[in-house]
Amino acid sequence: MSKHTHHESNRAAWNEAAEAYEEALEASIQFLREGGMNFCPPELNYLEGLETWCGRAIHMQCAGGTDTLSLWNRGAKEVIGIDISERMIEVARKKALALNAPAQWYRCDVLEIPSELEGTADLVYTGRGAIYWLMDIEAWAHAAARLLKPGGRFFLFEGHPISNVWDLEASEWRLDPVWGDYFQENIDQSQGWTPEYIGDLGKPQSEHAVKYERQWTLSTIVNSLIAAGLTLERMGEYSEPYWEQFPHMPEDLARRLPHTLALWMRKNNA
């Protein structure tokens, strides 16, 4: 199966998941209208002073656009969201219209970015459950680099790769039966969504679209971005999760290992 086929199947799954985003539309608009910013605490240390240097921020895999518009609330003068799901893009567009925000939205595979966006971004932002849906990390890294102006910044805030190997239902550190090998390169096939995120959407798991995920090692992620022409300036590992990943684990035990990762990089000057 080609990466395009995998991604198109994921597109169908995210179109289903958009139902939950549609139901939360008005609450999201109100949150943003009040100046809300949907970032995890460690992200705020990187996204400082956007009003002084960020004319355009592009969010790769923007989903329903709340995080994208949070960049605007943080100080970016203009934001652009890219996502494979047309239903997610429609949710994002409704939010921007309600807020009269300077935003544009593109429905496309993130590996097939429109040429008119290349070299236009001061900041490319992505993460929090984004890269596991991608079947080609090197193509993704080059897509991110192409979006940036020379000297532009790239910011990834993502689940730490080591956090993926553990059993989500366990109350102690126990390897997951599917994801428990950090170095595996298998593509996992599944249906349905966790109750902590989307839930069953009122139908049996077997009726959900098939989705495909794979994990990437830390070195693979970093080296792909370096090969694409980005220079690593700062890196962070954090105990704070970006979602309730281990609902049955005592917090003091859960916080002994990293759950999230930050990469702050700059595009080399031409």
C-alpha cells in the first residue's frame, strides 16, 4: 500500500473525527474570542514575542484550527492552516470567520503543499499527535523547510517517542503489546478513537474508517529535519503530557519519564 493510500484512509478517519470538533465549535470560538491560547505550558517559552517577528505562521496538520488561531492570539499577524480533512478545514474556517481573523486554510496532504506557500512563513508550527499519521518523515521535513523563509523558525511540540511504547491502560510502566518496541518500523492499522479524545461517535468500532499510524524515533525525526536544511537551536523534553495518555497511572509515577518533546529550529540562509 502506498503512503498516499494510507494518508487518504487517515483522511476518512479524520473526517469522521471532525464531528466532535463541530460539536465544540461555539465553545472554541468563545475560548479564542476571549484571548485563549490552546498551548501546553512548555510551548509558551518558545512562542514568545511573536508580535515582533512573526508576520506569517503556518500550521501543518491544523485539524479544527484552534491551535492555529491561538498563534494569532499569541501575536502572529497572519496564520495559515493546512490539513488533509475537508471537514476539519471547514470547522477552522468557521472559527476564523466568526473572529474576523487574518487566516487562510488549505485542504491538502501536508506532503503536497501548494507551491504558492513555499518560502513565505516566518514560523512553521506542528505537533501534538501530528507526525504519527505520516508515512514519510523525510518528505514531511522537506515540506516544512520549503514553507519557511530563509532564517525562519520551525517549532515542533510533539509526544515524546519513548512515551509511545507504554501500555495506556496500565497503572505502572508496562510495554504496550503493539507499540512496545521503540525501534519497530511497522505501520499499525486500527479503527475507532479513545474515549479520552474523540470517543465512539455513537457507532461500533468496526464501522469507523481504518486509520494508519507509525512511530518515529527521536534520531529519525531530528536527522530528517537537519537533512532538510534546518539547524537545531534548542530542544526540550518534558514530563507534561498533551493529553490524558495514562489515565490509570499515579501522577508521581507518570511524571518520572518524558511525555512531550520540543524542537526549535531555524532554516539556513540561502
